[in-house]
Amino acid sequence: MYKPFLEYLEQSLFQKFDLQSRLIPVGLESQVSDRGKNPATVQSWCYQCPEFRKIRYTYIDAGTSAQILNCVIYPKYQSELPLLGIDFLSFGQVKNLVVMDFQPLFQDDAYLQKYIHPLKALHDNYPDLAQNLEMKFYDANQYFSKYLLFAKTDPETIKTQVFDAFKDYLSLYWQIVDQSVPLTDPLDMERIAKAQKDYDRYSAERDPASGLFSSYFGREWAERFLYDFLFEDARPLAAGVALR
């Protein structure tokens, strides 16, 4: 269901940026499972470029049982830009959940006005995709903006409105990247590095996808995927998890 989104994302990235492959740990780039009703495959890609230190995206294809696209883009530490976060999930073509946001690293008013407020007009264009759903696993006031698109929807809307919104969110994010000025103060870069690492730790502790990965590919693989690829800066916590 989300293959056109994946293709558009890749086309946009390669046209816009000078991408270089970023190492994915051995055994995590792809995996196949026959545990469920339908065989499931997971495939991941990871890149870096002068603007972004990490661009990662993953596609899970379990036929009619599940179709999932997840993407997070991390700017370089010389940039205080928010992260770009995308989650599209469909289960049995009945349960369809879409999430798109500029994920703020900080919550002070000056930061939000500069980097998040530009989303307002775009957000207002898609009222059907801004449903103010309850977040079961995350704090809506941490690493999410008030202009995120978060909705339960149907396959037809995914092909039309969601795809249009996806392209618009990407376009606006690229514009903000183009307009940003690299920071040079080491203290600023240290602050941003800490904020991004805190994001990984926070996300690794709460990401509900861990259970899904475990069900398809086993707990050991899912733990490695979570801590060695998705949220690699949460790795120090992995040792604590293993000891318990």
C-alpha cells in the first residue's frame, strides 16, 4: 500500500541530496519471516549527506496482513532543525494509521516559532488527517509538534489525501533545510547532539513496533534492530535490558 510513498521518498532524496550509504549492521538490512498468516519481509535503507547525519527508512511487507513504512531523518549536529518523522501502518487494510511530523528537539517558544510554526498552514490544509488521537505510548508534548498529522483513515484516502500531504510535508522540510544556517558554536552542537541522543533513548523505551518485530522475526533480532539500527544512540540502555 505504501510502495508509492517509498518510491517518492527515495526519488526526492536522491534528486535533492548527495547521499552516501550509511552502514546497517550485518543481518539487520533485511529479514524474512513465515511466522504469520502471510510471509513477511522487512527491508531497511540508511544514508547520510552534508545536511543529515542519518536518514533511515524501513518497509515491512506482509501482504494483506500488514504494510508499514517508517522513516526518521536526523539533521547534522550543526543544525537545530527538528527531525522528520513518518509512520504509515496498515493491518488487514482495515486498521490504517498515518503519522507525519516535524519532531521538535526543544520546546521553548522561540524554537517552536522558528521551526514548527511554518507547519501550521500546511497542517490546516488537511483537517481530516489531524484527528487529535490519543497517544498510547508517547507523551504528545515531547518530540511531537501541535501540527502533526495523526489519523485513522481508509485505503482510498491514503492514495489521495495522505499521499498529497506526504509530498507537501517533504517539500516544506526540504525548504527549511535549505534556509537553515549551520551552527558553529561547539556548545550548541553539544546541546543538539544530546537532544538527538535523548530522542533515541526515549523512543527506544516506548516504540510499540518492537513487539511487532518480535512477533515476526523473534525477540533477539527485534532487540538488535531496535538498538543497533533504529535508535542506535540508545545502545547503552540495551546492556541494562539484557541484564534484567
